[in-house]
Amino acid sequence: MVTLLAKIFIKEDTKDVRKVYGSMCSILGIILNIILFAGKYMAGFVSGSIAIMADAFNNLSDAGSSFITLVGFRFAGKKPDTEHPFGHGRFEYISGFIVSVIIIVMGLELGRSSIMKIVKPEPVDTSIAAIVVLLFSIAVKIYMFAYNRGIGKKIDSAAMKATAVDSFSDSVATTVVLISVLLTKFTGINLDGVCGVAVACFILYAGYDAAKDTISPLLGQAPDESFVKEIEQIVRAHKLVTGIHDLVVHDYGPGRVMISLHAEVPGNVDIFVLHEEIDTIERELRSRLGCEAVIHMDPVETDNGQVLHLKACMQEQVFNINPEMTIHDFRVVKGNERTNLIFDVVVPYDYKGSKEELVGRLQEAATRLEEKYHVIVDIDRAYVR
């Protein structure tokens, strides 16, 4: 059904394919959940089953979740304006987080009602109508899980992945209810409450996992390692770039990424030639990765043997302290009484030593090379993994 709808609504000239996919799947989710609500409500009313009636209202809340996702895609697709020059893409993360919270609330409510059933067991409806409705619900929810997960991966949508988790949780919950019904029907053993607690724990974990995936981008998570490697490969492929550092990826929502970085370039090359090279790299990053890029040029010496030797020596010392540490912006400034070795050290977040300790060890290493060497070090933290 989703494939057919995509052929109808997504044309070659469709500008915001992401918004259309998200809106289409959300509307389909609303319709299917309302159908499930109506069917379960009627079956529960006819059979007198409170459990099926409760599950019906669960589907009604799922329709509300799909509506929230729809609103999220609508807002996320809005064009940038004066108040939000980077667009509204993070609305998608917000809507996904709200859906995750709903999953957690439903899990808590299911856990509460299940514990009550353990304390005070209630008769379980085992009619054919109840079994047929439950089977139909499981089939629909598995279908919803499949298309939400598929489209979520296709457009890399945290909101749709959260909705897929919601559908999968519902299918598992209903499956356990069905097993409980069949067990009661054929053996007379009522494990409705125990099964409910197990399902509640599963739903709570699924909700937590979905919330983590949606809230992390809002908090400013580190970019994907493969994306960082692509950036580095594109930049380093240009001969005038001798190194890069201080790479920062700013995520303003799916498809709305800005990056900034420092590129080390030879200090003896004409500034206009270097500027043209940097502009070329920025255009290439935009066309190949779909992100805006701002690159700062750091001139370095590439033909001074003494500077290159001193840089290699200090890099070796930093590596011996911690293999994950690197240095950049290395400069040598000579004075009458001492020679300053000026550079930045990129320190991993799990490094436990103090800045004073690190600088002290580097100063000792520099003094061993020559007594007049004095290190001036700035400590950086990497914004990428």
C-alpha cells in the first residue's frame, strides 16, 4: 500500500520528498489505528471484554501519536525564516521524542494494570470474536511496523523509527494477550497479569531506546563516524591541504547540516590560490554531502626542516602520553633568550590528567631537546569521534 501511495503522491518534481513520505505514512497510521479502534471497540462491546475495550483505546492513543508525527513533519518541512535561519528540522526530533514519551506512559499504565490483575485476577474473554480481533490487530501492527521502519531508514527519520517501535511494541503486547487468551481457553490457567508485566517491561525498554535516539540529536550528539570520514576524505584529497582539525558538525535536523573546520595549508603559497582552493572544497562538500561548510585556513610551514623535526618530536611525545592525542597549529617563534614552541593538543574526553600535568611533561620533553625551548600549549577537545 505504501509503495502504491508513493507512486501516486511522489512525483519526479516533488521538492520535499522527506515531508511527503513522512506525512503520507503518518496519515496512513492515523487511518489504520482508527479502524483498529472501531473494530476492537465493537468486539469488546459485544463480548463484554474489558481487556479488548482497553486495547481499543490504546489504538486510539496510537492514532494520536501518528498525528503528532504528522505535525512534526509539517513543521520540520517549513522553510527557514528570520527567526529560524537554519530551518525547523529539529521539530522532527521533538515529535519523535513525544511519541517515545507516550510509549513509556503506556508501558507504565500497562504495568500498573497488570500488577492489579495479578493481585486480583479477572476473567479473560476467550470468545472466537476476541481471538479474531486480536489476530487482525497483530497483522495490522506488524504491517505498520514494517512500513514505518522501512521508510524511517529510507529518509533517516528518528520520528518514524520511534513510531515503528511503537507499532512493534503493540504487536508484541497483543501477541502476548492472544497467548494468554489461548492458554486460558485450553488449559484454564490465567497468566494474563504476569504476561502483562513482561510486556510492560519490554515496552518501557523500547520507549527508552526510542527516546534516546530522538533526544540525543537535540542535546548535540557526536556525528556519525562514517560521515566524519567522508568529510576528511574529501578535504584531504586536495593537495594544498596538509591537515585538518577542529571539525565541528552542526545538526539542525535531517538534511540540514552545517560543518566548520580548520584546514592546514602551506604558508608559502599565494593567498589567492589558497582561497580559491578552499572555496572549491566548500562547494564540493555542499554538492556531495548536502551540507553547508565554512573552512578556516591555518598557514603552516612545510619546507622548514627544523620546524618539521620539532613538530615530529612533540607529536611523538604526545602520542607516548596518550595514543589518541594529536597536535596541530605548530609554530616556532625564536626570541633572544628562549624559543617558543606553540601548538594545540587535542585531548580525548576520557583523559584523566590535568592540563598542568600535560604541559609539564611536554615542557620536560622540549627541554631535553634543547634547554631554551619553551612550550606554549592550548588544550582542545574533539567534537567528533
